[in-house]
Amino acid sequence: MAKVLVLGGGFAGVEAAIFLRKENHDVTLISDREYMYIYPTSIWVPVNMVDFDDICIPMAELSSRHGFHYIKDKITKVEAKAMKITGENGVYEGYDYIVVAVGSGKVKHKGSENFLSICGDPQESVQLKEKLEAVMSQRNGKIAMGFGGNPHDSSAVRGGPAFEVLFNVHNLLKEKGLRSFFELTFFAPMAQPGAKMGDKALKMMDIFFNKLDINRKVGSKITEFEKDGIKFEDGSKLEADLIMFIPAGKGHDFIVESDLPVSEAGFVKINDYSQVEGFEKIFAIGDTAQLQGPAWRAKQGHVAEVMARNTAHNITVLEGGEGEMKGYKDHLNILCVMDTGDGAAFVYRDDKRGMMIPMPFIGHWLKKGWGWYCYNSKLGKIPRIPGM
């Protein structure tokens, strides 16, 4: 039995802790949050379909259910060669293995105080709800939602949630009889946002935008966010009463400043087994890690969980267990149910094909059901479906 320290309480970190315990290792997890936040279902907080607390799984309950130790702390320094981790509240060392799963930082933008994000601090989803309610109370206005890119790593883009929140806001305004009084605009700096989903998906997104009367401002770099809109490199300004924006990911400063090997974007370099280059007993998984693979690769929760489960297995193999090491590259794909509030679309992409299949009505409830499954299966209240 190895003594393992897991850094991070998101999809990757929690999954690693759960499966390391299944392998009978002694596990300690450090996170600066007292809950695991279910980001894929946070899209419904702004439109009041779910309460914030309903998508927060208490870390104390997770640790009790699965038998790992939980410490609330914020990591400030990583000394990989010394196998030493420093947080705001203490120093952690003496572990046989370290699993780095701290997610990613965000690319900085001028005027970032003027937008809210659905993929940032969890509390921003509540702030977004309050801002949306305030704008709706005026009974007319302009709402702009979009996402950015990282030129150093195309896998660090979070585009799906921006589309989902935008479509859900459209649906909410329609239900309230207010849609004709609001101008909705999607914006992004790249010429073809969502291209990694495949050509068929791009064509279907065009149909969605035209059908829902959603404007688009794409293909020009964002230069600044202001209180009343977004400025672009082409000299134009998109006016908005509410701005929701998802910055692309980048490596956390404390990761970049560590002695871990990092990419140009600040993500930890790993091999197929999620081992950090040059460190046999340190692993990096999820958004923290630099993914290798095709240009369309994307950092998603299900990929992070594959890496986590593999890491638990690989540590057992290194400890003399049976079997061979497992890699993540064979499991790279884009897989999601893109919700619209009154329906959804099934999106899939791998090396062989890309597809987007409309799922009117039933798709929304399938995603709702997944949210319930995620919450309860993580707590061990219902059986896990293999591979999920």
C-alpha cells in the first residue's frame, strides 16, 4: 500500500482519490474548496433550473464515503524533486506518490472585472443569475456570451458551456415572453469557433444560431472588456448589458514557477501513463496536464476521469501489482450532450468521425439525469456505470 497525495478536488482529483482507495492505497486529498463542483450542470444555475447547492458534493461526505483523508488548503508551491508541497496552511511531504490535479488557470484579459464566467469561480454562476435577473427586469437589453482561445494550446478551450448558457438564456427569455426585446450575440476571436466538433457540427450550429436569431461576432481578437461591451482588434465594439465569457485555460502560476516540466501554455508535460516527464512517482491529470494527440483534442471531464482511473491502476502496477500500465491517448474523444434548456444535441468526435445529433426535449432530461447520476454515484449511493 502506497501513501499518495492528491492535489485538487475536481473531476480528476476526486476520481483519482476514489480509485486509489479502491486499490487500497492510503490517500490524502487537498483542495481549497469544501465541495466538488459539477461544472457541466452549472449551466442551469443562471437560468434558475438548479440551485447552487444542488451541484456541490460535500468533500467531507466524499472523504467519509470512500475513506480518503481530506485537507482544506490552497496550494502555493510545488517542489517536485523534493516531493514537497506547500499550502497556505501547511507543508506536505513524506508521500510515496503525488497526483497533481489542480485544474488550470485562466488566460488574462484586460477588463476581466467586467465579465462573469460559467467556468471560473463557482460563485460566479450565482452572480450571473443575479445579473441576468437584473437585466431581464428592464425588459429589454443586449446580452453577449462567448469564449476565448489559447494560441499555445488549442485543447484548453471551453466552448460548449458558452453555447449552452446562451441557448438556455434564449429559452428562458422565450418562456417569459421577452425574447423579442433582447439582442443575443455570441462572440469569439477565432474564425470558426467550435470547429473541433467537426464540419457536420459546425453546419448544425449555423442552423441553431439562425433559427434562434442569435447574432455572431467572430474572427477578431478581443482587446478589452468594458462595463458596456467588448472591444475588438478590428476597431469594433459589441455593446452589452451583460457579458458572459469563458477565458481559455493556462497553467497556474505556482505550477509554472515549480520545477515540474511545463509546456509553453504552462501545462505539465506527461507521458501516455500520465507520469510527469522525468518523475516516475509524480502524475499530472485533467486540465493540469498537457494533452498529446490530434488537433481537435479537448480537455473534458470524462478524459480527466480516464486519466485518474489509469493513474490509480498505474501506481498499483509500480508498487508491484499485476497488469500493465494504462495510457489515456486511446481514450481521447469529444463527448457531450449540449443542452438548450428545452432539448439538447449529442456531440461526438474522434479520429474517424464527428457528429452532432439533435435530441429535442429528451436530450435535456438525459443531461438532467446525468447530473443526478454524477452526484449520487460519486457518493456511492448508486452503482457506477462502467466507464462513467
